[in-house]
Amino acid sequence: MRAEAAAAGRTALDVSLQRFTQEQRDAFWNAIGLYYSSRRHPGADAAAVPPAATAA
């Protein structure tokens, strides 16, 4: 169900981006990539925390 929702969201986003030039769309996706490669996005702190060691 999550995959279908993600696919529907991507389709809706692709349709809405069609009104922009290819250069503008490339800039949009570049900004998204920079945002998620930084530590500012939601969940970045959780990803930076190493997993707790488990007792064996």
C-alpha cells in the first residue's frame, strides 16, 4: 500500500512539474537531492545515531 501511494505521489508530482522548463525541473530535483544529502531533513538525526550495541 505504501509503494502504491508513493507511485501515485510521484505521478502527481511529475504531472505538476510539466509546466516548468527542463532546466527548472532539473534545478528542483537538484535542490531535493541537496536537501536529503544534508542533515537538515526530517530523520537526519536518527540516521546519524549509530545503532545500539546488543548483548550477545
